[in-house]
Amino acid sequence: MYLEELRSRARDTLSGNWKKFVGYTIIVLLLTTFVENRLSTYFPNPIENNLTKYISYVIDWNDYLTLIYSLFITAIITIGSTRLYTFATKEDVQPYSLQTIFYYFRNLNLYLNAFLLNFLTYLYSTLWTLLLIVPGIIKSYSYRMAPYIFIEEPHLTPNDAITKSRRMMDGYKWKLFCLDISFIGWIILCILTVGIGFLWLFPYMNASEAHFYHELKNKENDSNISVKGI
């Protein structure tokens, strides 16, 4: 699995569709990062009595609002965005549109499963991080394929998707880490453009990771076929 080949496939996916994916990125950023940063303006701290004043000393109101929005809205939109790139990068490209990003808001069951996947992934990564930072980072890479598995195999429970991701990433965590690191130069350039360049970089990175997943899935399928053949 060569990183340059994955990036090349990502560029092929985005070729002729850059404007579309930049538009998707703008919408996702507006509904996630921008809204999270403006929540305290929309919903000022409702301190009315001694009890709420005491609570405000323990939990910062802005952090509380951000956490709630992140768990119940941002995380679901992020999984929907992953669904978009999963479909766009398949060998037999699946239909996708802006509605794909909001797929998991369509009914309560879809929403709850997406929420549970994100919550469990966050919980497991946090628990490992409490032991030591490095094990937490390693485990976060173990769980990175869980959203893709969850998207393509909806019959699996969120916990099953996480478990399968852990097995799938065995021996490939370093490769995915190297893929992430390979974008460092582009990240620096985007910072120099006052962040505007990220509108193009995020689709590039997301498409590259989606191709990483498809390549990993194909390797696993080939391995299973070989074992059955024996």
C-alpha cells in the first residue's frame, strides 16, 4: 500500500469535482466548527441563582455547550461526511449528494447507532489515554476504520464495527499515521493562507483516507478468499 498511490487516487476522485467538494466542506465547517464557536453568543450563560452560579464554577458554560453540540450534532455530521467520501471513492462510485452528509438524521434508529458509534469510540480512546498518551493515540488509530465499516455494513452493531476496525488495522496503524504525516507540508501552507487552503486540503485528506480504507478492505477480502481456497 503506497501512500503516493493513495493520494493519487484521491486526486482522481476529486478531479473535476473540486468545487463540489469544497462546497461540501464549507457547509460541514459552518455546521460544526463555526456553530460550536458561536454557541455562547446564541445561548448566553443562564445564571439566575446560587445553584447555577456554583455549577458554573465546576463546568464552564461554553465548554458544556460545545460538548453537547459536538456529541449530538457535530459527530453525526462527521460520520455523514465520511459516508460521502466512502461512496465517492468506491470502485463502483455510489450516488452521493449533500443529503448524504445528513443521512443519519433521517430517523431515530440511524441517529442512535451513529451516536453510539462515536460515543464508544471516544470512550475507549479516552480510557486508553488515561493510562498513557501513546497507548491512547495507538488505539485511536485502531478505531479509525470503524465509521467506514459501520457505513458499509449496517447490520453490524457499533461495537462490532469498532472491534472489526481494530482487527483490520492490525499491522497498518503506522501506515495510516504516515499518511496523516504526509500532509504536514500542505497543512503549513494552508495556515499561511489564513486557513482558506483547508477548504481544498480537507477533501484531499478525507478522500485519501477513504481510499486507504477501500485498499485495506480489499486486502482483507483477498486474504479471506485465500484462506477459504486452502
